[in-house]
Amino acid sequence: MATTIKIDVVSAEESIFSGEATFIVAPAIMGEVGIYPRHTPMLTSIKPGALRITVADSDEEQLIFVSGGILEVQPGLVTVLADTAIRGHDLDEAKALEAKRIAEETLKSNASEVNYALAQTELAEAIAQLQAISKLRKKVH
């Protein structure tokens, strides 16, 4: 049996994934980080993007969209505390495209009451969701 590491992915709403993995890729704030079993302890913020988990004893890769949060690596355990987490197969491309369009229109408007930081955040999340959907499609086909 291959060496594994336990991973728990939770959001404010629910536990999204809990299980053993042989490899994890997370969208850390400074770039993607790859985590194998026996990785050095680490604590980092994560940005919107795809969390990819290679499930132990399987060729299956779980894809989970996270909108941000915290990643903690401890000996034998990885914990992802996500602001929002959505399983890859639950992502809605039409909804993400609409959110992207609305955020882009908001950024283009010259209204004084526009919260540009919020609009930029929403745009980044929509783009990250679309990229996660694209990765999921490439994996399926």
C-alpha cells in the first residue's frame, strides 16, 4: 500500500471531503502547492481555485472548487478550511459565466456607489470557477 496522508476539506456549511490521499494540489496565495505524505508542516492562505486530491488506492482525482480560506499541513493530516467549497461535479458553468458578466459590468460602470474591491473579488471567483470546470472537463474527456 502506498504512503498516504489524511485530508479534511470543510466549509462553513458542511464537510466536503474526508479521506486518504497520495497527492494534493492546492491554490495557495503565492501559487499552487503540491503536498505528498510526510510534507513539512505548513500554514497558508488559499485563493479561489481548484483543490485537486488524488484519492488513495485509486486513480480517481477529486476536484473541489474553493473560494479562499486556510490550508494547514500537519504530520499525517491536511486540513482545508474553505470560505466556500463546491465539489467539481456540482459547479454550474452558466451561473459562473453570469457572475463573471455581472462583475465585469460592475467594474466598467462609473457609479460612485460601486464597491470595486467586492466586484474584483467576485470576478476572480467566477474566473477560478470557470478554470476549475475546464480542468474537470479535461480530466473527464
